[in-house]
Amino acid sequence: MAGLLASVSVGALGTASAAPQGSGEPTKAAVQAAPAADSAREHWQPPTYRNGGPGDPGTEPGRINTDYLISEVSPAQFRGYWYQSHVKGVSVTWVAPSGRDPYNGWDWIEILDSNGKRVTWDWACGNANCGAYGSTLIDANLTKGAKYRALYYSDGGRVTKGTLRAEFEFWA
């Protein structure tokens, strides 16, 4: 009974686990701090498997590229050593519904090759309050002349892949 009370009272502070012990010894609870929302966002990875079945917005015509839009994907310049610019990756220009903050919505962009395999991904907005229009620099080594697709997902959350909202085909 003491172990149950220790687990319940510590549960509000984080996760707790109690190891069963003999009746002659007091029960000890181990406490682990609950992860903060920021750290969860930093370590989140989108799932690598997609079902593509019924109900997936990517398979239902008319459900994508309506209220969200990728308007352009172009070569991106990143600043390297000695302030030299290098073309590496792409800049994805997107539009979300008015009033939406993609940072708070855990929105993210994925780049797929012509076989549908993930090349890379990144958050649509790396900082809070970025607004409903923006451009995301995504670092990637793309093959020149190859065909790719940029996909915009909203409501990624910590445990879900999110909802496919927009897609855009391009050639590197």
C-alpha cells in the first residue's frame, strides 16, 4: 500500500516506478522528471511509415492543396565558412490558413525522392509566431536533375505524423 501511495503522490511530478520488495522492507519509488514540451519538440522525428490507405488525405482527391499551399521550391543558399554562400538544399515557400502559427501546430515539411523515400525533413517554422506565410530552408544533398516532392504536414504533434496538407513536385 505504501508503494501505491508513493507512486500516486510522485506521479504528479513525473513518472514513477515502484519495485516490489519483501513485506519487511519499505517500498522505494524511483522518480524521473517529465519531459518539457520544448525538449519533446527538439527530439521528435516524423514516422518513417505511412499507411496511405482510406482516410489518408494524400489518397483523397480535393483534400490537399486547398487551405495550405506550397507555392515554390527553389535552390537554397547556406552561409559556410568565411561567409561564403553555398547552394545546398532547397527553400520551400508555403502558405497556411490566416491566423495559423505553424510553430504551435507542429507543422513540418518533408522532401521525398521519385521513389517516395524520405530524403529529409524539417519544421515549417523554427520559431514561435512566424505567421501563416513563410519560407523554410531545408538542408539536403539532392541529385541535380532528379525529381522530388515537397510535402507539408500540419498538426504533427509528438506522437502522430500529422495531416498531409500540400504537395509540390520539383526537379533539383
